Amino acid sequence: MADKRFGKASCLCGSVTITANDISDKVTACHCDMCRKWSGGPALAIECGSEVTIDGEEHLSIYDSSAWAERGFCKACGTHLFYRIKQSNEYMIPAGFFQEKDGLAYYRDGDHRII
């Protein structure tokens, strides 16, 4: 089982802060049409479980992107904050969001490397 860690970060303008208490050390990549459109390429995200707190919710905009997931953005600066699995309330947060990224394992095509 992968180690879990705590992280806190904010959007570009600082209006929205996210605290995650169960951050995986694995970064996943999604190449689906929606993720590529959302991120401008493959979406690199970290599984952060459901123990997530959001401060500045008045600046949060949520887009109901599919029957199973929704995506969160900062209304002020447009930072992509997360996609959330509706049924389990699990957050997937962009890999670059948390500054403490030492030791994350990036997985690609069955291969991985630690950065």
C-alpha cells in the first residue's frame, strides 16, 4: 500500500485553499477527451481520497462534467482545483497543485519513476 500524506495549497490568486489529509504518493494520467480538453493535454492527478477541506468556497465554481464526476475551478483566477467522483466523494487533484512533491511516483504505460 502506498504511503499517504497531508497537503495544503491554494489556487493562483489564493482565494481557494484545499487541505487534503490522504494524498497518495502516486500520480496518475488520464488521456480521455474530457481530461485533455480540461488540462490541455493528459491530466496528471493525485488521488486525495475524501478527507478534503476547502476554504474559500464562495470563490469555487463546480462544473457537473459527467454522470459520475464534477470539476472544481476558482471563479477568480480559473485555476483547475479538482475533479471529484460523485459516488465516493473522492478528489483527484492536479499533480502540480501541492508544492511538496518530492517522492511522488509518476506512472506511465506500466512504467514508473520517482521524482
